[in-house]
Amino acid sequence: MIYNCRKATFLIEKKQLTVLTLREKIELRIHLSGCSFCRLFQKQSIGINKMVYELFHQAVNREIRLDDDYKKKLQERIEEQLDKN
Amino acid sequence: MSIPDSEETLTTAPVILDPQHWVANHADYLFSYAITRINEEEQAQDLVQETFLAALQRIHKFEGRSSERTWLTAILKNKVIDVYRKKSSGLGKNITSLDTEQQDQDFFDPYDGHWKKSHCPEPFGIDTNDPLMNKELKSILQKCIQKLPALWLSVFTMKHMDEESTELICEELRVTPSNFWVIIHRAKLNLRACLQKNWI
């Protein structure tokens, strides 16, 4: 029996990052039509990917800032290097 | 020095590097880039410094075809990958054990491959559009991501944050393509379970 949940969740992940083969597409569709758990898994998996995307693309707006002292030191090091050149 | 006419500056003016102002212009951006990928403050700080210093040494190689920030970010990105590689190389021996389906047994019945009753997905707050709830869910997600084993975390972040090609990830982290998919699958199974467990 190839239409099991382990395989289906594997294909759900693969599908979000690449193109499935025709056979894989059919296998997944047949499984999902009869398995509400994997349908829920798919919905949540897509939701997680969306959240992950937002997490890392909004990071810059989240006002993460480098410590001011550290910046001062960085600036000094850069100027030091520039003087050498 | 002659001033080029304005039309020319718009189309062809090469970007000129301004290292005097790198810290003021890019340090916070680079730090937030690093910290979201590494999640260790001290190491992220070090990477920002290393990036600036490496950039200074390569300043003559800058061709002015990308913006200053893009160029600096590319240097930082390679440094982040180096960190991933170091963190995950110690796990090299465990990769082979990923081939067995043993770890799936947490989630699936070893005989028929269906969900174990105790691990079946259940509905939780992931599909609501409540921004406040969403914010909380995201902070849980972030913690769940950090719990992943180093190699999985590296594969997952490279794929999802930077949308790197599968080939590049496999090459950089020395993972076979089939193991790549196994890792992506396992990582998501674990993340989803972690969210369900820690939500509410």
C-alpha cells in the first residue's frame, strides 16, 4: 500500500518546494481525497511556510539593532583598516 | 573632477563604496540578517564585524554592479553558510541513519504508515487571521525552529529564508538530494507537532 500518511506528508512537503511527477501528483490526490488528517496537515504546513517567510522577511522591520558600543568599536576598526590602506 | 550629466548618473553611474559610513548605513541591517539565521547574539555580532573586514580587503574587487548593501549581504551570507557547515558537519555520521524510517515512527505507525493516534494533526490557531494571535504563534514557531537539530535547521533555513537551490544546499552542507527531502519532511513534521503542542 503506497497511499499512506508518511508518504503523503512527504509529498506535501516536496510539492511546496518543487514540481511533483505525474505519478506523485496522482498518488497524493488520491490519498488526500480520503484522509482528513493529511488534508489538515497540508493546510497547516502551508501556513507554517507562510509564517516562516514572514518571520524572516519582516525581520529588518522588527527594529533589531546592534549594540551602540559595538558599533563604535566597529567604526574604529574600519577606520584603522582604512588608514592602513 | 567633472560632473556627469544627470541622465548618465541615472543609468550608468557605478555604485561607489563608502566604508566610512558602513556602520551607520548597514550594521543594523546586517545584524538583523545574521541574528534571524544564527540566533546567537555574540556570533551574529562577530559575523557583522567579519563581513566589514572581509569587505575592506576585497574593496578593489567590487565592480559597482550591485548596491553596497547587496554586496555586503552576499559576503555575510557566505559567512552564515560557513557557520551552518561547521555546526552540521559533526552530524555527518548520523546522516545515514536518516535513511531508515526509524524516526518517523514517532509520528506514523511502523506497519501501515498511517498517523499514530497520539500524533494525529489537530486543528489549532494557524488559520485565523487575528494579527495578535498570529504574532504569538510566530514567536512559538521561532522557538520551535531553534529546537531543530543543527543540520535540519541549516537545511530548513537555507531553503526557506534564502530560497537557495536544492543543489546548492546539498553541495554546501554535503547532503544527498534524497536526504535533503527526508530532512525537509522531518523538520516540518517536528515543527508542526511542536506548534500544536505549545499552542494554547
